[in-house]
Amino acid sequence: MSIQINFAHDIRVEYRGHFYAEDELRESIWLVNMELRNGLPRRERIEAKRQIAEMEAALEALLNTAEAGH
């Protein structure tokens, strides 16, 4: 996982090859949670939970970086 900071003070974290801002990660977590609530087959449910855990870790890293910069 890597953190990218540009000159516009936009902090993004890398997740699965793409860089995400805080709001994009929060939206992705919300969307995967909605999929879980709507019901998924067992294998997809396990993968969705793993994705949520990874995205929450990426979000935490992003927030820690933002707090350290202020």
C-alpha cells in the first residue's frame, strides 16, 4: 500500500493498483456493504468481507497520513 500526496493537498492511498481519496474509499466500502446486505453467494461474501477489511485499512492509513501532515 502506498500513499500519494500532490501539491493540491489531495491525499490518496493506493488500493489494488488505483489511487483513492477518502470519500472514494468510504463510498466503495458502503457499496460493498450494500452488496453484502442484499445477499451474496458464500464465496463472494467472503471476498466482499476481505475487500472491506482491506479498504478500511487503506482508509485508516490515509487518515493517519492526513493527521500527521497537519
